[in-house]
Amino acid sequence: MLQSWRWFGPNDPIPLAHIRQAGASGIVTSLHHIGDRRAWTDADVAERKAIIESAGFRWDVCESIPVNSSIKLRQGAWRQSIDTWKDSLAALGGAGVPVVCYNFMPVVDWTRTDLRFPMPSTALALRFEMAAFIAYDVFVLKRPDAEADYGADQIAAARLRLEAMSDDEVNGLETTVIAGLPGGEDTYDRAAIAREIGAFAGMTADELRSNLVAFLAEVAPVAEEVGVRLAIHPDDPPIPLFGLPRVVSTAADLQSIVSAVDIPSNGLTLCAGSLGSRADNDVPAIARAFAPRIHFAHLRNVSRDADGSFTESDHLAGDVDMVEVIAALLAEERRRVAEGRRDAAIPMRPDHGHLMADDLTKSTNPGYSLIGRLRGLAELRGVMTALDRTTP
């Protein structure tokens, strides 16, 4: 696999020189300073590519071109937003960027409730706590009819959780949930997120899925034409949030996506942590089943709780059998080589990492510190090396 590293551009606290020291050879990045305000030009993309290549790297994956809410709603300026997306896609393809990762989550992107959860090792991890999230949704945000989306036991647990929190802790929870995490599309305050949720209110999973398929029917042929492979990212977490549907959460969802627009450019990002945070997702089985359409891999692990909460664990710990996931991806690479596919090598990155050692006192993006990801990449590289040597 192509060992890559997410980098947030020139303002990332982790410089490219340190990424070289971690042993990565490819970069996963986006034009975060532009976002979806306008189409990315050839010059925009060339400038970023030159920075990456001058440091001795490949630009393996663009993660991501943001998908504007108008596209998900298919309302307002959705036509212009899709055209803008296609123009950005064409610019990336013209520069030889081979993969674009994107997501179709409504309102909020990847979501956590705690960015500094203490682990037994004394490192700090990212965590999604169900009771804390429900407490925010029902009692702080006070979303209309929110209680109807949860069971009585969940509401009771959320009320107790909120009562145990100080005002500062409640404010911190709100900031973590709605103020935006690295790579996310939007940042909100309480009034703004309430308005955005209201715009999606009443949308069903079938309607959101239909809008995703309509989007793919337009952009996947463009990707095919310009030589880019699209890799949709699973919902994170893979459950409805704020009463809104999510349609990239299960194996059945993934099957509907690849079947609806059945061309090679329409593929998947295998995010082991996102899929693995849902107990009914067998991640190794998903890796094997969808292997030919996996264009990118996020290798991250989670430890699940019975109530739907989860904590990001060490890369080789947790509830996802990471060795089996890697074995499935390596087997797919061997199959592609035999088939003569030019995309035989699958780009991967160590997704997230614990905050540990010297990084505990440094300014870092949540989940994207240096040392935790360096450890994760080293562990994953060890598994890949061992499997390569022991496979006939």
C-alpha cells in the first residue's frame, strides 16, 4: 500500500519535513483555504502540488472537495455547486491527483464529544459519548422534537450526564460538537446549526440517498474522463445525528452507492474506524466484499461501548481486526497486479492518533498530532511487512 499522511497545508503545525521522518511517502491534502466558495483552478492545484513534490512527496489523495449543503438538499444554488465541484475535480485530474475522498454527511462532518479523553496509558484520545451527545441535542440545543429520536433510557442517561457537567464543560461540549473539526466543511454557533438542521428537517434517508445518486450520476463520469477515482467516506459516526439521515453507514449503503453508478471511478474510502464504530459492521468482511472499489483506506481503530459510544483506541487494539483488514487490502492489491490495473497500490493513511509525549503540550489539530500518528503508521507498516513476507 501507498503509505500516506494527512497534511492540512502550509498552516499545519506538522511540517512536511517531520512527515518525511515518519516514513510516509505520499500526502493527503486539500485546498482548505478555498473550500467550496469557488472552483479550484489549474493554478491553485499546481501551486499545492509543487509544494508537495518539492518536499519529496506524491500527492496521493485529495481529501476533500467539500460537497455544499445545496447539493445534499438539491435546493437553492445546487446546480452551480455541482458545476463548481466538477470544475475542481477536473483541475485535480489535470494535475494527476489520482483519488478524491469526499463525504455526504448532512450538516455536521465527523463528530466527537471529547477531544482529550484520558487513556490508561496517560495518552489522550478522541471519544464519542452517546449520553453527552443526546444531552447536547435535547437539553442544550433544544432541537424541536429531539426527544422523539431517543428512547426513554437514553433521555434519562443524558439528563444525568448533563446534571453532572459544569457550565464550562457544557460549553466545551458544544464547541467540540458544532464548532468544526479538522477537515470538516463548516463551523457553526448554536443559532447557525439550528438553522442548518432546520433546512434538512423532514428529509428521509431515501431522499438523501436519491440526491447522492443524482450527484454521482453527474460527477462520476467526469472523474472517469479526467482519470480520478472517487472514494466516498463513510459517515462518522455511522448513525443519524440531530434527527437527520445518514446514508453511508452500512454494507447495504455501500452496495447501493457502487451499484447505482456502476463505473470504476465511483468507489469507496474504507475507513475502518468509522465503519467499526457500529457493532453490526464487520469491517474485514466489508473490505473483502468491496475490495475492487476501494480506492483509499483510513486505518484507525475504536473500542465500542454497549450504548453506541466509542473511543479511538491504539491502531492495533480495539474492536476492529486490523490485521484482517490489512490482509484483505493486500490481497486486493495482488489481484489488481495480476489483472494489470494501473491503480494496484491502494493509498492508506494512519487515521488519527493519540495525543501523547511531547505533543501533549503543543498546539495540534485534534486527532492529527505527529507522535500518535507516527506510532500508528509504524505499527501498520509492521503488519503490512509481516503479511507480505508470510503470504505465498
